[in-house]
Amino acid sequence: MKEHSGLVQWRGLLLVGGWAALGSVFLIVVQIVVFAVWPPPEDVRGVFDLMIHSPVLGLLSMDALYLINNLLVLMIYLALAVVLWEASRSGVVLVLALGFIQMAAYYASNPAVEMLSLANTHALAEGPERAILEGAGVALISAWTGTAFLVYYFLGAFVLLVLTWLLRQTAAFPRSVSWWALAAGILMLVPSPFGIVGMAFALASLIPWSVFCIAVGVRLLRLASSTRDLSAAGTPQSSEG
């Protein structure tokens, strides 16, 4: 366990990253179940009606869970950065920089809260004003899968490909983890807005991503446990003092 002594001070982040990885898989499963049981509306009026009658389902139909999930993914990146720092500092900095931009792009693209606000205003409006608000809703939905979303998607793929290389430079994770990251990264090179093919690739990417998260989550939690044992026993640095 001495090879993990440098991670003692990062135990809290390792725990957060480990649970975040497992939590990401849980949220993906919940989102799939929600979409299967309550398919999202096909037009803006349907979205508005759903937002009024069931705001929670309305927000979920607009991928609101991914607002939480992407925060968890960022915690995964940070925890991996700590473990992979010695493998390649340049690679870790690249992953974190692009990862932060990736998440910022997604938060900029998702219009869930804006659609809820428009729906409430639409419910009180009459005549021509309703048509104007519906037009604004159509514009928001169009922008939802526009430039910012594509930036988010392609950066996500690139980050996973860089992580694939980083994971191959360390013995801290099993080699299989890098293969799952590679598979998810390749599948994410075809974004979900690219028609039926894009949706197929997006759904398929969830499988290797989920396996990757489970493997990484379990390993990070084990590393956190190892550092706790080292801390209890006293690291070499502390014994010298």
C-alpha cells in the first residue's frame, strides 16, 4: 500500500469521486426508466402542458437529471486526476481543462428551467401572446441540441480518449477500464442529434460508460480505503516527523 501514500491527503476526493461514479450510473438508469414509462412530449405544446401538470416530469423530460449527472462526472474527473497525476501531468491538465469546458457547454445548452418558466407564462397568456411564447419554446428546443450541445458531446468523447491513454500509463486501474473508456469515447463521436444513427450510438455509449463508471467507482473507493489504512498506520512522512 506504500505506493498509495501520496494519495492520503486526497482521500476525501477519492471517496467523492468513487460515489459520484456509482451515482452517475444510478441516474442513467433512472433517466432510462423515466423515458420508458413517460415518453417525452413530441412538440412544444406537449412540453408546456407537461410542465404545468407535472413540473417534475416536465423537467425530467428535458434531461434535468443530466444537470446533476454532469456534476458527478466532473467529480469523477477530479478524482481520476489525483490518481493519474504522476502518469502524465500534461494529460491530466488537458482532461480537466476540457472537462470543465464540456460541462459548461452542457449547462449552457440545457433549457429545462427556461421551458418551465415559459410554460407558466404560456398558461396565463391569451391569443397572439401564446403563439409568441410557443415560438420561443421552439427556439429553445432547437438550441438545446445546437452548437453548445455538440461542443459538449465532442469534448466528452475527446476527454474519454485522453483518459484511455492515461489509464494505460498507470497500474492503479485494471487495463480493462481503459478499454471501456475507449469504447464510450468512440461511440460518443457520433452525437445524439445526428438522426437515428446518432440516437443509436448515444444509447450504445451508455453501456461502456456505465461499466467504466462502475469499475472506476469501485477502484476509487478501494484506493480511499487503502489511504485510510495508511493514515491510521502513519505514513512514512508522518513517522519521520
